[in-house]
Amino acid sequence: MVRGRCRVCGVEQHGVVAKRRLKLALQLLADAEEARAVVPFGAEARLGERQKQGRERVLGDLQHPAYQLPAGDRAAPLAQAAKIVKPGGIVAGWQWMLRPEFDYNNPRHMELKRGMEYGGGLRNLNKPEERIEEYKRAGLEVLESYDMGTDAMLRGHLGWWKSLTTGVDLPSRLTSSHLGRKLTMGTVKILEAIGLAEKGTLRTALMLEHCGYSAATAGELGIFTPAWVTVSRVPKDKDVAKHQKRIDDLQANIALALKQGK
């Protein structure tokens, strides 16, 4: 059994993802003797036996593997992760991503992007090549970058957006139907009106509804995925002093951007 414990600056827990979907697939190096998991302070990662599934190996039962990087510059928190992970260790992310097919010049694509960012509290959804640059700026060596959702479909699973559009069983078909959505919004409106729900609950529900619609539509178009995996490695010859300067420079850039109101 392998246990890890550390503090990660600039990373917050994502409490929405269901536990059964928290298995993070990592491409381990051929000569690696053990996997290193980056977890929050006070949390432990229980790693079961490595099970090979296709081209990736899955790390057993990770109790707290899913975290959401801040919506701004991801390079800064990634650099903090690279700081605390041993040389040769693995830093990986499972994130929302615009697929390579996304076209920044397509008005419809951009409309869906803004809908996801607004409803999801994000600021800069980008494409794989842009995300890889963020990892590189953080001092990490990218080993693999791929869409886990596409891999799942190739294995015979339904597209992830099905639960948001048509549903996969009777309960989800009811809640994802036009009538079900209207009923949900109507119920929230009544609860807020009579004071059983906090003021602003309806507005929040509508915002999340718009995000779900945008994400599902983008998924059907093949221009977005919520399950893009990026696997990187901390250089084996990591220079601690040089890496600290990299972190300081990234933090200075963030401070400057905030000062300028960007």
C-alpha cells in the first residue's frame, strides 16, 4: 500500500464528481516501481493493485483524487504541485477541455464555450495544445494527453452527454426531458417565492441549466469533453532553486494581471 500526504497551494477540491468516477487513469513509466499520488493536506490515497485496462493503468480506489484548478492561470498551481512531488514523480489532471475540433472562429462554438464558462464558473476553457503549454510553463514534462470520454466510447460505452440529453434510464429520462426540466425550474421558483429556498436559488439553477445544455450540445458536436486527461512528469533533474524562481515569476504575473484588472 502506498500513502501520500502533502499540501498543494492553489488547488481546491471539486466536490461534485461522484466517487465512482474518481478513478484517475495514469500512464505509468515502464521503469516506475510505484505511483505517486498528489492529494490534499490531511487526505490519504489508498492505492489498490494496478490493473491494466487498455493502454492505461488505473490506480485502485483513490479516495480524494479529483480537484479543480483555479479558472485563471493553471500554470501556477501546477508549478506548486511540481514543487512538492519528487523528481520523476507523476502529476496528472482530469479536466474540462475544448477538443481539437473546436473552432474559435465559429460563432456557435464560441456561444457554447461562453455558456459552459458562465455556468461552470470558468474563465478560460482552452484546447489541448494550450493546456500542454501550461504544464510546460509549470516545469512539467507532458507524457500523455488524451480524451478519456472518447476512449470509453471506443470500449462500447455511451457518450457522457447522454445523461444530460436523453437520459440512460427511466429516472434520468424524466429529469432530462423538457417537462422534467420545466418542473424542476417551477419547483425551485415556488420554493424561493415562499421563502423555503434562499434568494437567488432560481437564478443559480438557471445558470447551471444553461451550463448543462451548453456542455451537452458541445459534446454532441464533438468539440468539448469533461474528461480530458493530461499526464506529466516532474523532471528527474529538477533544480529546486530554478523551479522556485519559476513559481515566483508565475505568481508575479498573476498579481500584475489582477492589478491591471484583467
